[in-house]
Amino acid sequence: MSFKAVIFDVDGTLVDSISAYQVAFNRGTAKFGLPAVGVEPLLECLTLGMTLEEVIHKLHPSLRDEESIEACRREMFAAFTSMTDDVGLLIPDVVDVLRELKARGIKMGAATGRTSQSARLREQFRKLGIDHFFDAVVTTADVEERKPAPDVIIECARQLGIEITDCLVVGDAVADIQAARAAGTTVVAVLTGVSNEAKLAAHQPDRLCRRLSEILDLFE
């Protein structure tokens, strides 16, 4: 296989953000006297690419009115944003992998299910010290449909100026595999985030890697 670009998912692939997500989620619902939820129910929702509103509906069905759900969402977003700029949250191998790909002349993009503006993600990348590696950053705010729809991947490839078939997609969730398949490109699933091996393997990624650094084998 020969690729000209790599399109990375963010949460669970580049950034270990699940703990921050759990804290932020429970902080938002605590205002309504709702019990805290553990990490496993959240992982089940996130691997399917559910929106925050969908996760709230599923895990706290008693919270029905839209005004309360929106208040929860705002509180969660503010808490999550404040916790995800710590360089210690980078997945192991990230900097080394990005540096090696750049040295080989491979273009890189980020395509995430986050609903924040791409400028906000760029700022986080800057604080994490990885912004200079990325030629394109696309979030759900930039497209019509979120993952598992292919929109963020297709838009990222467009911004990179690379044909979609020449891009390798790397993600940690079932939704990433589904989005890459819908986009018509090759996909590597990594066991660094929300999904376990059996769940990812069931959706037949082109390759399954335990560590991010294993994707470099595809460029030798």
C-alpha cells in the first residue's frame, strides 16, 4: 500500500481524553441531581459515534426537556475544554509517529467528531505541541453529517489536496471504521481508545494495531 496522507481521528487516537469526557459528563448532569456514570457506559456510546445529546438521552432518560439538556451540554463542553489542553493527555508514540511521517513527506490531517470549531482544535494542538504537523483540521462543525457519515474524512482529504483513495484513515472507534469505509479509503483501527479488539475486528478494518507506531510499517 502507498499513501500520500494520513487522516487521524483525535479523541482516543491522538489524545487520551476519555477520563476528561467522563468527568465533564458527570459534572454536567450533577447539576440536576443525577448519579454519576462509569466509564464503560460512556465507552459503549462513544464507539458508536453518538452525539452528546444522544448520550445524555441514553444514560439519563429522565432528563427530557431540551432546555435542561442544553444546560448540561454547555456545562460538559466547558469542563471538557478546560481539561484537554494538557500535553500529558497525548497518546504514547504520537509525537514520534507524527515526526516520522512528516520526515517522509506524508501530509497529515485530523478529522474529528467533536462539534467545536476547527480553530479551537487547532489551539489545543498548539498547546499540545503538535499543530505544526497538521496540514488540515476538520471537525463536525465544518460539515453536514458527523461520523459514521464520511463527511469529515472527505472534507479533510479535500483540504489536504489528496485523492481520498491515497489517504489512510486512523481511528479508535467503530464509527471511524464506518466513516472511512463510506468515504472509500483504507482504515487502520488502533486499540488506544474507546473500543476493544473484538468490537473493532468485527467491523473489519484493513489493519488492527495495538500501538499507534505500528502504522509506520505501512510506509516502509
